[in-house]
Amino acid sequence: MTTGTDYCQTFVDKAKAVSAIVTEVKSDDEALKYVIDLCDRKEVCQLLVSGCERDLSDKAEKLCDLKQKKVIAAPGLKKPLYDKLAEMSAKAGFECIDSGMRDHLAGVDIGFTYAEYGLAETGTLMLDCPGEDMRLATMVSEFHVCVLPKSKIRKDSYAVEKMMLTRMGKTPDYLAFITGPSRTADIERVLALGVHGPLELHILLMED
Amino acid sequence: MQKADNLKEYRDELRESLDNDFLRTTLDNFAVAYRAGRANAFKDMDVRGLIDEIACSKDEATANLDALYREFKEKAEAAGVHVHLAKDAQAANDIIAAIARKSNCQKIVKSKSMTAEETLLNHALEDEGLEVTETDLGEWIIQLRHEGPSHMVMPAIHLSRYQVGDLFTEVTGKKQDSEIEKLVKVARRELRQKYVEADMGITGANFAVAETGSIGLVTNEGNARLVTTLPRVHVALMGLDKLLPTLHDALRILKALPRNATGQAITSYVTWITGANECASAPDGKKEIHFVMLDNGRSELAKDPLFSQVLRCVRCGACANVCPVYRLVGGHKMGHIYIGAIGLILTYFFHGKHAAKNLIQNCINCEACKDICAGGIDLPRLIKEIHARIQDEDGHPLPSILLGKVLKNRKLFHTLLRTAKWAQKPVAEKDGFIRHLPMVFAKEHGFRALPTIAETPFRDRWEEIRPVVDNPKYRVALFSGCVQDFVYPEQMEAAVKLFGAESVEMSYPMNQSCCGLPVQMMGEMKASREVCVQNLRAFEAGGYDYVITLCASCAAHLKHNYPKLVMDTPSLALKAQEFADKIIDYSSFVHDVLKVKAEDFVQTGGKATYHAPCHLCRGLDVHAAPRELISTGGLEYVECNEEEVCCGFGGTFSMKFPELSAELLKKKLANVEATGAEVLLTDCPGCIMQLRGGLKTRGSSVKVRHVSEVLADNRRK
């Protein structure tokens, strides 16, 4: 069987071609540090979620008001890793959550996840998210940061077909291919990132 | 949505679009950018192979629609989903309204679905007092404007940022400027609260996978993920044609769909939903999910031997992206609800004859859509077949009947052409053009000069010019087609001169007639078939190595349509196939078979550019041969921008829609003039008629010639 790393360069090229920000990390700890640094750097002077600086209808503005603090959402993490992240967040003055995403629909700053597979052909992340907190964390976050172990990179969708079928067999299931940030070209065919979902997608390629 | 009652009103609507500068510029830019983007997305892939595989798998699914539906329903229900079958649009809308009532839903968020457009779902739900919000940015914009989509993938492509800015000012009650990035942010926040409030989410589906009972959704904005996650009820409305046996079938289509639609390798999000998944706002923590499967004529269509291929469509919208007519007039005029070539066809089946009868005539038959279709659907053929069907049911217009009658009788047709030569005397100029257009053509035909009928047709010159060839290398028959027989016989004579010199023995069967394409274009299928049979008889003496024609349209029609026209008659079908196999166009014959060499031609070195006739480049897949012949034949070939885009002739199309023909010609000639070439070469007398007529009217000095004429002139004696 061909190993994941053979497709690594193709994956990086394809992901970058669709505006994903790809960085290599050596360990989980390095990934956590990346998240905290990114959250810290993000809009230093303002807490506002994207779009809330615009003149909005009264109802839309009300939803904006709900967000008062920088938030990191990491619903799918293993317990020890989450605890570590929560501790680092507290130190930095951010709120860290692993559930209750519906209380944060105004938006969170960072959604932090681990991908199950990467598809080199298209630079795609495969994330199984039967739980709704995971889905919401990857959608209402301004920045989605996703760790992808290099060994999990496969050639294309056909190569993960069996794995998909296994997950779909355990109903109910909600499986996602995510490729780059949310985008639209619906006004004059001009590309704009972050229409409903994340404005940025950060992929952390991890040696393993 | 075009609302014309008759062709005249439809032409008025088309003229309105032609005057819309913003639309024209947008669609021009899009057409050019799309071609490059798609080519890049498919780079290093076997596109043809992929399309063939998709066509096969969709055909198989279509043939097993009932079984697939049963399997899908069983699997989905086992996973906790309610599955409904709706026989028509009304039934689908009623089912969804009933779900809303039963589950006490008031506010609905929706992601993009062409099927919901097909059933006019939003109107039906709003009539029930429900609040429906489209969340795809483009769909939201057109919903707020109370319009239909003008493109299947980019529904608001007809609108400018300023129009959107004004619209958003109205919606938010706050002044919005027109910067796109900012407008997108406004939509992000305005729609976010809609998701929060909604109790029902409605989506379409790109795939319904029978083996797992799953649906697949392909989106860029990610709105479908929110629509399927936040509200407690999810309804997915999809046509039965979305059913596929396996996940692999879906993944295969996914390789082509985004690439063909927008030139993306894949969209930002692809969502696979299986079963009643977790939902915190539902009473039992599980989402209530309904799959509404729409028939609306699909199961009937699946049984039709010819039209079942319509169900291969994956709704990528590429047939509009490459359509030269769409590019001129946009989706509101080139469709009813479904848009582009497939839109003309689906309108007839889903929205009826009345909605389709004008639209169906607006196909120039350039085959650009057929060439690009992700399902390999023979779109131009189906469009002509529907046109013929509507005429058979509603009666044929007089000019169409007359042309059919005339063409069926070769002697009458040729007599009329000979008579026309005398009739044109008072208006014929010495330069081969008609001075005034006859009264039958209104002033909108003035964009190009029309040629006169030649003094002596090719058939009358044949015996005199026929060369004697000793030890022939090849024995061929010539098919002249009407235009080269009666209008431009010199092009045929040029070919005869070269072939004679290259030791090709030629026959010209005198009983040959028009190839029949013009009547087929007008929906006269019976006449088309009769002409076909006459020509098959004329050439049956046979024994020819090749049948050569200098007209790309004749060649493509003889090669591809003849076997189809007589396929119901086994004895003729075989004959037609043998005949079709021998058909070759001039450039391919000279380049690939005769393999002429540069040393046999005087290298005159003038600059020449090329116009690729639709029926040569797409109809016969010939690309390199004529261009290489230009260089071999002694001229310097200069590439022209958009060389393979239609010149706007389209045979009888240019008579029916002169305004559109004129615009296509204008664009073509501007590109030609920009090359700085002195000569424009091509391989089709129809194109030559159009191009010469246009250049003459513009007062341009560029000369239009058939490739055969240059080669004959430059060949060393």
C-alpha cells in the first residue's frame, strides 16, 4: 500500500490553491500552541465577529451582541488534549468550550478539530461529524484550524470510499468533505471568502 | 423566465437582453474565463473517459429506477428517515407543506435546489403562511427581487454589485455601499439569525445513494451544512434522477460536477447525510428528516429510448456556460426555470409545450453543449427532436413545410435554385453579392450581404472539369452540398484540381441532393429522413474509399445523423453506417490521407487566420488538420481569439433569429480583424457566406476563402 506521505506534496499544493493556510507541526502540543497564538493575533483590537462591523438590520445586530469574549471551540478532542487546551486558553483569557455550541451561534473565533483523512487530489479534509457540536464548530467559527496527520493522506475520494461506507453504515451519520474556507462568487463572479462558514481554513500537517 | 406567447414576442424579449450592456459584458467575461478554468481543472485527466463512465452509470440507474427507489427508501427508513414519493410538483409541495403543519414549523431556511425551483416550492409554502428564506447568497438575492435564477449554478449572475447594494439597503434599512466583500458580510450576518430562528431546513440533493440510504450535497458557501444542522426538521427535495446504486457512482460524478460547473476541483463542502442525526433543538435530540422524491414525469422519461438520456444531467450548468446564445441573452431568456441547452429540453418535459415552444427554436446547433456535457447527453439532437414533436402536434409553420416539400423533390429544388439565378438578375452585383435584399428579408437581415447564385452550378460543370486520373491512389465520391453546388462551385473546383493532381479518382453522383440538415433544423424530421434515403441511394453504387465533402455541416450531418435517421429500418441502417464511415471532410482528407507536403506548394507567406466551423471542430473533432494545412499550403497561420466559437450562421437559425446571428458575427469579425490577417480561411460554405457577408457590410478588406482554394492556388504545377 502506498503510504500517506507520498501524496503529501500534492495535498499541500491543492489545499493552498483553494486558499487554505497549510503549516507543518511536529506534535499535538505544537498544534495547541498554534491555536492559542492564532486566537491571540486575531483582531487584536476588537472582539467583533466578522460582518458585525457592518450596518445591519436590528435583528442581525442583536445576534452580534451575544458575543463578548474570544472563544475557542474544540468539541471533538480527546479529554487530556482538551484539558490542556482549556488550561492554555484560560491563561490567555479566552473561553474554551467542547459542547453547547448552540449558545455561541453568533460565532466563535476558532474551531479546532482533527481530520480523519486528507484527499490529495483536491486538498480535501474528511471529517466525520455525527455530533452537531462538531458540525457547528467547523461552521460558525471564523477560523477553522484542523490537524491532519500526514499518514492519513490518501490519493483521492475513491481511496477513502470503504472508510466512508463504514461510517455511513453506523447510522445516523453526518460526514463532511471540507476543502478551503467557505466561499461564494455569487455577486459578479467575484470570489469572496467566508460567506456562511469560516473565513480562513488552517491545516496543520502533523508528522506521525 | 421568458413569457412570450409567440416567436415574435420572444424575439422582442431577446432584443431587450441584447441591449443590456452589463449582462453582455458579464457573460462575455464569464464565457472566456470558464473555458480556461475548466481546462485547468481537468488538466491531466481523461475527461472523455470520465464522461463515458458517468453516462453508463447514469443510464444503468435510469433503467433500474424503481428498484433503486425501493432500496433507497428501505435503507433511509431503517436509519430513521421518512421517505415520500411525489408524483408531480403540486404533490411535492403539498407533502412539504403538510410536514410543516404537522411538525408545527413556521420559519424555514433553504439551501439551493433546482428541484424546488421546478416545483415553485417557495410560492406554495408562502401561500401557506410560512416564512421561507433562501440562504445561498445568489438565491437569497433573487428571492428578495422576486426573480427566478438566470443560471443553474450562479443564479444571480445577471445582477451588478450596485443592484445588490441597493437591495441590501432596502433589506437592512441601513445604507449599504456596493463593495462586494462588504455585501457578502452583510449577508453573512443577516442570514445567520435566520438559521438561528428557523425550525425547518429545506435542501435539495445532488446524490441519493441507494446502498446506504444517504444523500450528498455539494455546496461552496456551507449554507447547506447549517440548514441541515440547526433547524429541528430537515426536508430534502430531489428528483428520482438523483438515485444512484452506490457511493462510488456518486464519487465519480463528484469528480466531474464541480470541475464542469465552475472549474473547481471540488466545492468547499460536500456533505453526506445518513439517517436521523443528532439535533439538540429536536424534542428527542434526533432530527426529523424527510426525503421527498419527485417524479414529475421522470419515470415516464426513463422509459423513452431516446429521451431517457436527459436523466443523466447532473445540473452542472456547463451547457449554458459554453452556449453562444446564452452568452448573448442570459438565462432568463435562454430558459424557463431550467436554463441552457438542458433547460430547453427540461422545460418541455417539466413545464409543458407552451413554455417550451419558442425556447426550443433558440438553438444554433453549434454542439458546444454536447461537447462539454458531464453526462454526454446529445443535447442538440434532443432539442431538434422536441422541436419536431411540437410541430407535429401543433402544426408546422408554412415556410418549414414548404422547405420540407421542396427538399424532398431534388429536381424541383434544383430547378428553383436555377430559376433564382434569373430572378436575382435585377439585384445582383458583379462582386457576387446581392445589391438589395429581397423583400422577404426584413431590415434586421442587413447585417450581412447575401451572395448571388452562381452562373453555372458545380453539377453542370462536372463532366467538363472532371480530370482523367491514371493509376489512382484513391477512388472517392464528392458530396457537394447545395451551397457549394449552386453558390460557391469554385470551392469544389479548387478541390477537384488538387485531388486530380494528387492522383485521386473522383465521382460526382448526380442524384445527390441537399444533405437535409436545414429541414432537420426546422423540425421537419420526415423530410430530413426522405432526403437522407435519396442520398444513400445516390451513393450506393459505392466502392469508394471515401466520400469527401467540403462542407463541415454536411459532413457532420451525413456522418452522425444519417445512421440515426434510418435506424428503424435495418436494411437502410447498415447502408447508412457504411456510408457514414466513408465520410471525410476536405482538410482531414488532404492532411491525414493525402499527407501533402510543403515543398509542393509555393510559400507565399501571407498572414492567414482560421475560423473553426462548429461542425468540424466539435461535430467531427477535427482541430489540427486545417491549421497545419494553412502553413503547409504556403501561408503564415495566425491564431484568432475564440477560433472555435460559432460565427452565428447556424443555417436556418440566422433566418429565424437575425439579431442573435448578427451579434455573434460581430464578435467573430472583431476577433478576426484583431489578428491583422489578410485572409480568413475556413472549411464550411455556410460559415463563408456569413463571414463574407459580414465583412462586406463592414467594408473590411479581409478576404474569406475555403482552405481548398488556397491549396489549389498555391500548388506548384
